[in-house]
Amino acid sequence: MSDELLNYPRGTVAMGNGDLTQVVNLKGKYSNGAKLKHTLRKSPSGYTLGHRECSGTFDLEIRETGEERDYWNMVRDGTVKQLRIKIPGTTKAINIVASDLDFELPSDDAIKESVGFIGELVDT
């Protein structure tokens, strides 16, 4: 029906015992490393699958109580954590290693951090 206005629910992200409440945005990428293969006679002649990789970032804003997780040490130590991305109808689990952290302390807004990660998609 053309006059139907649907609701688009929001997803959430969890790590450890519960949802991350300071995260305001998450971007991710999952790749199977597919590449085209070529021969002298036919281009492309087929494909091959490569390494499966997962990467992304999540952005957060810090409240007066401080960070809800120690992201700085996660980057420094290379600690493996499980990140659960909850999308309506499914939950995806990724074992991540935090690879970098960007931060911003603006004079007129909340403190912001962006955590980059790499990892593997795992069965839930």
C-alpha cells in the first residue's frame, strides 16, 4: 500500500555483559576477498574467494561518569573482545581486536572517541 509508513527500528551493540550505551554510530565491513581471475583467452574467466575479513569503527560520546569500557587499553594491549551487533531479526557476533582510537575534545560539545577494529565473524 503506497500510503503505508513503516517504522525502521534501530540496532544496538553489546560487548561483555550488556549493551554499549555511549555508542552513537557503528560502521562495519565484512569481505570474502573475492577476486576475478583472467586468462589470455577470456577475461574475466572466473573468480576465487580469498581471506574473510571483518573491520569497522564505532563512535561514542563520553558522559560525566567516564568511559564505559577501557578502549585505550584495548588498543594498547590488543585484547580480543566479542562485539555483538543486534539488528532486528538477527544478532551477529564478531571477535574483535581494537586497532586504533581517535578522540576529540571540542570546546562546545561532548568528548568523542572513535574505535577502529578488525576481527572475525563468528557463529551465534
